[in-house]
Amino acid sequence: MIQTITDDNFNLVVLQSAIPVLVDFWAAWCGPCRQIAPVVEEISNETEGSVLVCKCDVDTVTGVTARYMIRSIPTLLFFKNGELVHKIVGATNKQTIVEKLKTLTNEQ
């Protein structure tokens, strides 16, 4: 299940998570964001319990968006133990996302 990120819940949900977190920065008007949305949903279902998958709407969540200097969307941020460890800017394929997640969950 995908968690929705807000400026109010980001620190608790993402930075204090006991498991790795993938945050998808997106907007409803963004074509590439809509393109990768099904992939992000699929990954969320496949990794439930081992990775927390979140979505952050850049049009409404301006504080977190500014904090991580999101200038292009989609942007995927990967967190482990509250630290940003990977970043992908632009639409990408499922394999690339899964490979980044494997480095966070130590499933090489």
C-alpha cells in the first residue's frame, strides 16, 4: 500500500521508518509521472513489509519538495535509516528501481 506524504508527516513516515523508503515525487499534470505510476504501485505491492513506498505531490507538498530541491519530476528518492541514499530523476523502468531497492534491503 502506498503512503501519501505531506509536509506534516514526512519526518515521521520517511525519516523515522524502520525499513527502507521509496518516495515518488509527482504531479497529476505530469505525463512521465503517470507513466511510472503503475510501476511504483506494482513495486509497492511486491515489496510490502520490506520497503515503504510513498508518493509526494509536488503541487501540494511544497516544504518537502523544496527541502530536497526537487526541480524535475518524476523524481524518486530512496531512504535508508533516515538518510537519502539514491536519487533517480525522470521516468525509468522497473528493473532500475528494483536494483536500487535491492541495495537498500541488502538483497544482492
